[in-house]
Amino acid sequence: MDIKDFIAGIPKAELHMHIEGSLEPEMMFDLGRRNGIDLPFDSVEAVRRAYRFSDLQSFLDIYYQGANMLITEQDFHDMTWSYLEKCRGQNIRHTEIFFDPQTHTDRGIPFRTVISGIHRALEDADRQHGISSGLIMCFLRHLSEESALETLDSALPYRDMLTAVGLDSSEKGHPPEKFARVFAQARDLGLKTVAHAGEEGPPEYIRNALDVLKVSRIDHGVRCEEDDSLVLRLAEQRIPLTVCPLSNTALKVFGHMREHNLKRLLDRGLCVTVNSDDPAYFGGYLNENLNAVHSALDLQRGDIVQLVKNGFEASFLSGKRIRQFLRQVDEYVAASVGSLIPDG
């Protein structure tokens, strides 16, 4: 068994995936035809050619164009179901997905339409394929905290569908403390909290996400390496980082995958996980991300196994379910031993 087959077969969890970022160009056109909306592109190929990003904002500009195709509950269901079918094919056993309600409610799409379509697909995948999931509602940090508070209020009737709240969109100039009140209210509701920090923003944003927003894990977090005391804290407290390698190189956080610091962070004892972020835009889903870091960073199979185990350990699953999944990983590795081709 070569490394690609090993990665393909090992049970995995994904913790950092924006469902709107799984909207492939083919589905954009299908939804546009369904809803009578024209895309500002004349073909699927033209859309893909536009995926040449210089930074986070250049990606967000086209990301929001794609999201405009989503109108009905069935649209949100179909988009989510398409991603979950990818999970099935890549042996992702558990996924915790982000969604951005403000992207849609600001266009006049009811909150209920958005969450109901996504949640129905998650329930279908659990029932039909045994894929467990959690749903994380993100606030757009380039908008006001007042808008975030209104969004949290809109979510109250659907509290039972939510696992956590998060913070995403443009990081520069929008520090975590801007959203202190809304995160405090979310915690009072019993919701977990996560936040994007330390992707384009400085290490200080990671500290403030931990200390002010009191998040359980950091999404991205790769710039922590600029602050040794922060790295030590993350390692000692086993605070997970949900790292997205293909995204980081596509958005020029790192110039090339061989420059990525994932291996260094892993070697320093951090609870690093690998995820796909916005896979339709960045060239790959979870398996493609694992293959990319294995190749570029000279990871060994033991590193891949540790990254996969970190994914389950960092999830919001119960301790019992985490242990069950970790046993599945160990059983897979044990069964693979006799058929492994040496790394290299």
C-alpha cells in the first residue's frame, strides 16, 4: 500500500471547512440555471481560471459571487450533500462545518432557509452513511458586532442544530476583541467557540481569541510561530490549530508548500490538524491536503497518523466517541502494517 492509498483509507475528521467554500463551479452554474441568475463568467473553465488569488480578500471577492447562487433551502441542502458525498469518498467519518448566515441574510435569504437546508443534509448523511457532524455558525468579522448579535438572536430558535460559533472573513483590522459580547452570549447559551486567528493577522490575535473570546481551538493559527511563548502555551494546553495547507499557499500565507510550518509545529508538540478550508477554490479536499503536506514536508506515516488522531481529539465529540474513532484509526494502521511500502 503506497502513501496515497494509506491516506485515502485512514478514518479522518475535518474541523475547518466552510460549506459555501465547497461550491464547485459546476454546481454554481446548475444553481444559477435553477434560480434564473447569471454568473459573471461564461464557463466552468473561466471560473476556475479566476482562482488565482493574491491574498485573502481577493479570494473573498469571488467567494461571495458564488454564494449569490444559493437561494432556496434545497440549494443549501444540495451544496452540503455534495460535500458530504466527498466525505464519504475520502473516508471522513466526522466533520464540523462552518456556515456564514450573514452572507445570505444580507441578501434577503431567511435564516431558516439557510440552516434548514444544511441541517437536513447533515441528518441525511448521518442516517444514510454514518457520517457524524457538527454545525458551526460563523460571524463575519468585517461586519459590525451589532450585526453579529442580531445573527445570534436569529439563531436562537435553532439552537439545538448548532454545536459552536466561530469568526471568519477578513482578519486584518478586525481583532477578536471586537466580538467579545457576542461570544460571551454564545457561551452563555452553551455553545462552543472557535475563531480564525493568526492566518493573516498577528500572533496577538491568537492570544486575544483565547483570552477574550475564550475559544476552544484556533482556526489556522500558523503565525503563532512568530511568538515562542505563545507556541509553548499552545503546546502545553493542547489547544488545537485547524490548519489548511492548500489554502495557506493559495492565499500566499506561505509562498510554497515546502515553506509551510506544519511539520515544525507538529514536532514542537502542538495539536495540529489538517483541513481543506474552501476546497472548491483551493484545489483539494482533505485527502489532497494530506497528500500535499506529505510530499512537500517529507512527513512520515507516523506524522500522518498523528495529524489524523489530532483531528478526532480536537473535535467537539464526546470523549466516548473520540475513543471509538481513535480505536478505528489504530485498527486501520495495524491492518495496514503488512502491506505498507516504505516512505520515500
